[in-house]
Amino acid sequence: MKIVLLTRDLDYGGAQRQLVVLASGLHARGHKVLVAPFYSGGPLEQELLEKGIRIQPLQKRGRWDLLPFLFRLAQLIRAERPEILYSYLADLVTVILKPWFPSVKIVWAIRSSNMDLSQYNWLSWVCYNLTFRLSRFADAVIANSRAGREYYVTRGYLWSKIVVIPNGIDTQRFRPDPEARRRIRSEWGIQDHEQVIGIVGRLDPMKDHPTFLRAASLLSQERNHLRFVSVGDGPAERRESLHHLVRSLNLTEQMTWSGARKDMPAVFNGLDLFVSSSISEGFSNVIAEAMACGVMCVVTNVGDSALLVGGAGEVVPARDPVALKNTIAQLLNRRLHTPTQIHRSIVERFSIEKLVVDTEHVFLALLQGSCTDGACAMCTARKASPIAL
């Protein structure tokens, strides 16, 4: 197959990381894969190039660079003549292209659930709502979580077009590593007797860093051997707002801001406990990656996070710093499973091979035509998810 993967950028992020994993897997299976980011220069570009995967940046010059950008995208599609155009969070532009390239099968991705659109600007609100209204023009939709599928169906997506394919985790890269743990804790200035609680993710309203920080403040009032780490970056205004909150909570001495990093296996290994305080998730890469590194997790009951942790962690309500603080305190006093057991739970459920093969099945089903007896490749992929559907 000839496949174009369309994405906004190749910066560090869960969706971008999964795009790289999928592109690499499809390329290894003999498909012709081209990745087309709106903006060039992302740090994940080099990883694709090293694996022999072509990249064609569309050189978008900013938010309002629309017509020239669409012209360059149309030129790319005309030159490459892909059979599949898979959009990673860049759905609306594919609707504009569809009348001009009717033979190209368009696939959208769902990577969130229960979005609180009030947390974003007016343009984001408009784009999200247009996506809901225009979703019928996609030939297929791949959701990385059951919760994401259910939410988007309530907003107008067709159930029959959505296949749930959970993310794939590189469990050779993300695994327990005592040496990496020692190295990064030394970098952070962590003493042997201190316990480290971390949050990983872009500084975005959906990640709800304030709830994590308020829980951290409550914990620090009761225990003097705790350190807290935030890994991820975001807009300067958001970053300063969170730093101001830390100062107001008298948490500055216990808090480490690590920014965006590429050595994520070491980051997770450096933690004693991982926290996801999100108010919206689909399939959270960082939860699965932390678990693959053998780290216990406390997560909010959003998206498929509870299904991810299973019995290897704890689940709390969203936006409840007291419940989060109490649950973290309980887990710090006891270990539910060994790192090896937590790692194995991810190995058994979320392999990269399954992600790639199931996605390939969906693409083949689109090219083969519709199904009338439930035996086509798309139906097979729909039934095969390791999360009960």
C-alpha cells in the first residue's frame, strides 16, 4: 500500500510518538509510507529518517497560512497518489481534499475523550465542532480507546465507521532499568531516602497540572522526604501560571521542572510513583509507558486509564486533589506488584506488532470494499482489540 500519514508536527508528544511507531511498523512490513507534517523541524523527524521513512514537510507558515498550505498539500497528494491518507489530529484539511481525490481513502484518528472545550480558545472550539459535523466524510476512524469511541459517537460520529485499536508500547525500550534510575535521580539531585512522584505530559489544560500540584502540596505538609517532578513543556503563559501556583503553595524546594525530554525510559525509571491527573484522555501513552518501566500509577477515572492500570495501580476522581493525595499516600506505603509484574501486564496487552497489524487490516478492508457478513478485515480488527469493546 501507498500510505501518507498527515500530522501537525513531529514534536515530542503521545500522538506523534505513536505515529512514528506506526510508520516504522508499516514501513517494515513493506508498505510505502510518507509522513507529511504541517511544520518541519520536529525532533522525531530524525528517528523516521534513520529508518528510511520519507518525510515531506508542508512548510505551513502559521495558523492563517491556509490557501498556499492547502495547495502544497494537494500537490503532494497528486504527486504521491496514495491509497490511504491517515490523519493524525489534522482531520479538517482532509475533508477539503476529498472531492479532488475521490479514490484516496481517508482515515481519521480519535485520540481523546470527553474534551472540555471551554479550556481552549474560540478557534479550537470551532475546529472541534466542525470535526464533529464533518466526520461522516471520513472513510474510517481509528480510536485508540473505547472511551474515545463512545464520546465521539455522542457528538455525531458513526459507530459503524469506528474501530478501536489501542496504542502499541515499545516494551524493549520502556522497561525496568536500575542504572537509568540511578543516573536520572542523580541529575535531579534526589537523595536515596527520598521518594519521587512525577507527572509527564504537555502543559495543557486537559492534563490538569494544578490538581497534581495541590495534592503535592498537601502531601509535603505531612511528609518531608518527597520530591515532585513535572516533565513536559507548553506555552510560556501556561508555564508561568503553573510556576506561580507552585510558589503560592510553598512547593518550590520540592518541585523539579524538567521540560520536554527524549530519554523518557530513564524519566519513568526515576520515579517511585507516576500520576496522571488528566480530566480527559483516550489511551494515555504515558501511563502505559510508566507501567512498562515497572512504575506504580495513580490515575484519574477518565478515558481508558482505569482499564490500563487494572490492578497495578489506583484510580481516583478527576479534579479532586484530596482524593489524589490520600491515594498517593496509601500507595507510597505499600507496593501492589513488583516492577516485573507491572511490566508484563503491558507486554501482554499492548504490543507494537498488534497496533501495526490491526491498522493494516483496517486499511486493507477499505481498499477491498464494504463488508456484508462481518468477516472482512475491518470487522476482524474491530473484534481483536485487547481492551474489551
